[in-house]
Amino acid sequence: MSFAEFFKSSVLEARLAKSQVMVVYDPEGRYRDVCLGMATEKRSVVDGSESSITSRAEAIADLGKLGDHQIEQLLVYVPATKPLEDEDKQKDPFSLYGVCGDVFPSGDGDNYLSLCLKAKPDHATQVRAVFDQDPNPSFAVIDAIGGGLSWPNLRALLKVESTRDILFALLVPSDIQQSALKETDSWVAEAKALLQASIGLGLKTRGKTWSAIGDELWRFVLFSEFVFDLPEELPPGLQDVPCASAAAQPLIEDMCERLRSDRRTQNAYIERAEAIEAELDLPNICGHMADLGERDTFPFEERTFLLRAMEALARDDTDMVKAIFGRHAQSVWTGKGESQAQWDLIRSAFSLMECCQDNDRQLSEHARSMDSLIELYVSQLREVDRLHREFEQAVSDYDWQDVQGIMQPVQQQARKQYGKLIEKVQVLFTKHLQQSGWPVVGRLANADVFDKLVAPKLQQSGTKVAYLMVDALRYELGVALEKQLAEDGKVELKPALAQLPSITLVGMASLLPGAGTGLKLVKNESGYTPFLGDQPVATVGQRMEILRKRYGQRFQEGRLEEFVRNRFEIDGDVELLVLRSVEIDSHFENHPDTAPTEIINALKRIRVAVHKLKDAGFSEVVIATDHGFFMNTHAGAGDTCGKLQGDWLNEHQRCLLGEGSADSHHYLLSAEKAGVRGDFTSIAGPLSMASYKSGMLYYHGGASLPECIVPVITLQLETQEQAPVSQATVSLNYKNGAKRITTRLPVIEISLDTQDMFSVGNDFEILLEAHDKKGEVVGEAKPGGLVNPATGTITLKPGDKVQVTLKMQMEYEGKFKVKALNPSTMVAFCQLDLETDYTV
């Protein structure tokens, strides 16, 4: 292979296949002919040599074509030095294309000498001698080095030409290549000579089989890359391990990078690296070394990068954290589910802390009034709650593995930052609450939702309306749900102000017709009962009876989960269908540690229900909730509030109804000012986010933004289907066809191809689940990264191939099916049969 062919295939084509866009900076004009020869029907090449203005316009136009899928790749050739400083990049009109994709040269490995050493790996000495005489030899001079073909038996058996490809085949031979190597040993002598000449490996094994030679070759190649990358001297215990000379460094690093980046060889690389690490006892021998370089050849090195990221996070070095994240995104060890769980946790902690800092800086600008504070919450402050929930979900996903408590400092730091911000916000909220009262004039009150958004739709006979009453659907979840429902019709999200006290008993009653004017709390022996006029509405039956009396045969109700599971039929005369869901609140009340996962299932059910409602002829959907909630994971053991003196009834450890005097730790409002009618004069509660009882990880009932700002979603269902996902082909794969999983966090590869030219630009959403033989869910896509933490879905474009960690239930063992599902219809695109084979 000539040097030009090597540069074209191994550098330009290989990188364009990954990034689609690439800028080549070439002040010597060395690579111009190769670049211009790359143009094809689907690959545009822009030459910046002739006219800067013309080439700029051409590059912009071609980038647009790439976005419209008219072309697949864009290569921009610039006969100038690559800009290094930010100021130079701003002046360079072609820098933006490098940001969109890749840049050549991108490091020391891209200098001319390094590339020539990679192209002529078995003639490194001669290549260096040529460069000693001439620092800029022509391609023809390089091509002439070592003339003639060597290794005839290896070339014939392996069906490859270059030394680099022979080495790669000896490391990871295909089935055909492996069979050819087994049939004869005529290649062994050539292999010994080639390994000695190209990378300096003098084989010690006397075996003449590929397995014996392959074991030694793998150990030599991986250990050599580890040594080349090590900033300090090798420990004494490793100094006698065979290692390549410096002349072979470009080839060694190139081979390792190729093994890690090629999905066909990644699993083999992981297995070999883990075995070699254990064989050489690297974690123990090198455990004292703080800096292991930039490459994570072995898995224990990745753990040092994780620790460095944690240390950078602790000292608030955001640039370092981002740099480590960016580098790790390309790591082969993301193919291990256990590794992904660690990184997902630290990424979610970083995102939470960064968002807290951003909102803290802006808080003072929105502190002047309750209306301004609410506006900040619904526009961006609710993102803090979302990221906190996703962080706690990542903690839940990883805690069972963290037996040594490695992640405890990160957890404490993130929770402390969140708690600091949320308490600052709460002080402002309760201050304005006492001044302006509740609900805020001019904003939608939850008690008016039915009369304003549901009842008017039912005035016209024949209009079928579904009213979903979802317990504890706080505002940030409504934002996530709104995005997911967009494909089913015209969707609108409104913030509403929950009825005080923010408890289920009152909140669900406030969603009934006439609640805005008729809801009141009547004192009884054990507390207070909500009444609507003279009718008690404390139970589900009593609340549904209010609707039945008003709408008669036009009304039907049931549990949302039962509707999704086809356990009841909708009567033909029904025009108002009420579906009730309590899973979020129930799970948080009983299992707060794992409750974030239930949120995914609840939103999945809502989405499936909406799709079924469309099929059942419903044209309107209104989704409302009784209250929000707060996840109190940042509180310490003594972070509670003493009860206010007076005659009070304690509601949910966050609210007091009755009468008494205020103190410095409580807000106190008249019942009228708080928008509550009842047999009491006042309502009070903690000024902070504390409760009256210690150890509560989840609560509602009080007055705070997360508890009292709730979503109302209205949806006009469309009959026409959008984004025809059925026209896409989804494929699942596990470890190149393996049928047994050895970890409870297996990584599944999902690929998506379109069958329809009109679907090329569409995003497609996929739900990944594992089902046992009864159809019960025994594993789900682990939230975080590519997996939407609110919905559990993965969004792909045609041509995407991604790796997703499947989180299996701890107690399940046996055969199961991994299914790629349509999240709206739950129809399976494809499935994969697997079986557990856990070692412990």
C-alpha cells in the first residue's frame, strides 16, 4: 500500500466515517492531491487553496446539504497552519467545521513522521534514517522504503497486504482467517520475523498455534501502549515485562486505538485487557501511582480517571471535569455496564451542581415578587429539580455496587449544593407567600382546572374528553411528559397553583367541578374532611360520584393502569372518561429510595393510555395532578422543625391548620389569604424545607415551589399518524451474538436503519425492556446518557448504532427476551433471546 493510499484510508476515510465533517490543515501542501481525490457523489471536498471567499460559500452550502442528507460527508482542505489559540480560531473561517466534526492534524500522532512510521511499521529504522536526511521526504521516497513484498504465507492465508493489517489479523482473526491459520504452521516463521521487525517482539512461546502466539502478542501490544503512556518510570515489579521500543510507538498506539474503536473487536479487546491486567497484577503494582497518563489501556486506569474527575469536582474545577468527561465519552470501557453506572452518577452530580450554580447567580434578579419567582421556576429553576431527581436515580442505580463507599463524597457534595440553593429559594418563597397570599392573582389555580379546561369541552355533545388525574406529577415531570406527547397531537403545558394544604385528600378534591368556589375543609373527630358544597369528597368513590351526578351516562372512570392493561372497556355513550393514577405518590411514600424508577413506568403508562384514547375516538385529553413533591435527600439527622405553639392539626408533617401565633421558624397566613375555606382561622408551616419529623426522604403537604407549582397538560389528539416508526428497521445485538449475560448490567447494541426515504430525517423513539416468559418486565434500560431519565426511552436517527446498558432485576435469573418497543403502542420492533449466566 502506498503512503497516499494509507493516508486516504486509515486517516481521512476512517475519521470521516466517525465525524462526517473534517478540516485538513496543510501549510506544506503535502496532502492536497489526496484530499481532492476524495470527492464522490456522497462526499463533498472543498478546496480552500484557490479563493477564500468562494471556498467559504461552498463549505457553508455543503454543510447545509449534509444536514439535509443530500451528502454524507464533508472534507474541507485548508493550505494553512492549524489555529491553536482561541483568538486565531475566531479569525479562521474554517474553524467551525472542525467544531462540527474532526480536525487534521489533531495531535503528535498526526505529524508526517508518525504517519510514515504507521504506514511502514516494519521499516521504522529506515523511515527514521530518511527523515534524518530530509525532514520533508516525498511520498515516492517513503513508498520506496523496503521495496518488494514480504511475508507471502501470511498475506496468502490472511488475505491482507499491509504489515499493519497482518498484525491486526494476528490479534483478532476472523473465523475464516483463524481456520486458515489452523490448517498449516508455514506462517509461524514469517510471523516471528514480522513481529521482531515491526514492533520488536521476540516470541518466547515455542507453540506454533495462533492461540499461543496471540496470547503473547496481545500482552506485548497492550503492555507496550501502557508503558508509552506512563508519565513516570515503571515500578520494579514490571520492568522485566517485554515491551516495544520507542520506534514502534506510533504503530502500537494505532493498533490499540483501532482495536478499541472498531465495534467488531471491542469485546475481544475488553476481555484481553481484563485478563492481562489480572495476569500482570497491575492494580496492585501500580495502585500507588496517581498519574497513569491519558490512555486507559486497562480497566484499572479508567478508575483512576474516575477518581481524578471526582477530585476535580471536589475542588470545583469544571474545566478539568469537562475535559475528563469528553475524553471518557470515547472510552472502550463505556461498553461495560458497571463502568457506565459510575460515570453516569458523577455526570449527573456534575450537571446538578452546575445547574445549581447557574440558578443561584440568577436568583437575585427574580426575587422581587412571587410572580417573578414562579416565572423563574417554570422557565428554568425546575431544571434543578429534574437534575436532582435524575441524580438520585443514578445513586439508586449504583448504590448496590458501591460496597466501599467510593461515591459517597460525590453524593454528599451534590446534595449539599442542591440543599443550599433550594433553601435559599424557599426563604424567598415563604416571604412572598406571607405578603401576597395564595393562589397568586392572574395565575391558573388548580381548583379552577376542571371548570376552565374540562367542562367547556363537554358542552358540545359528541366531544369525547379524557381527564387524567395523576397523583404527584410535579411540574418538571409535566415538562418531560409534554415533550413525549407531542407526536400524538397538539399539546400545551400550563403551570397551575396547587390547593393548600398540598395533600392528596385536598388536591384531588380540588380537581372536581365547582372546587374553585365550593371546596371547604370541615372539622371532624380525627381532622378535616374536604367537602364540595354539602357533599364529602374524601374518598375516590365520593369524588367520582360528584362527576357521575353531573354527567350521568356520559361519564365513566377507572384506574389508568387497568385501562392500559385492557382490563375494562369504554362504554359507547361515554364522553368524559376519568383515569386515575396513584403510582408515583404511592411508591415514594413506601419506597422512596427506588421511587425515581417508578416515575419512568408511570409516564410510560400515561403515554400508552393517550395512544389508546386516540384509537378509542377521544379528541381531547386533560392531564392534571393534585400536588408536587420534594425529595429531601440532602437533610441531615437533625434537620427538622419544632411544632408551632397553639391549637394545630399537623398535616403530612409540613403544614399546620388551626390557630396560634407565628415564630421565627414559621410562616403563618389567615385561611382566607391562603385560599382555603374551612373550620380553622389560620394555616402555617416551616419557613424552610424542613419537616416536623426526621428521616423523611419524600414529602408534600407544605408550601414550596416543588410542592405547589403543578402542570396541567391539554392535548388535542390527531387522527393522522406522525413519524412512521414502523418504516424503520431496529436491530439488537449483544457481544457479537453471545446468548448469555454474565453481569446484571449487560450492554445491548441498538442499530436503526430506515426503509423509507421520507423517514431519513426523522427521530425515532425506542423503549428497551427485558421480559420473562410470562411477559413480566425483568430488566429496563438504565436511565442516563442516551436513555431519557423521565421516560426510559432512547431517541435515534436512521443509521445510528448505540450501546445501552440494560439494568436487570437483582433477583431474576433464567431465560428472557430483550425487546425494542414502540413506547406509544408497545408493539415490538424486534427482540433478542438471552439467558442469565451470573458467576455470583
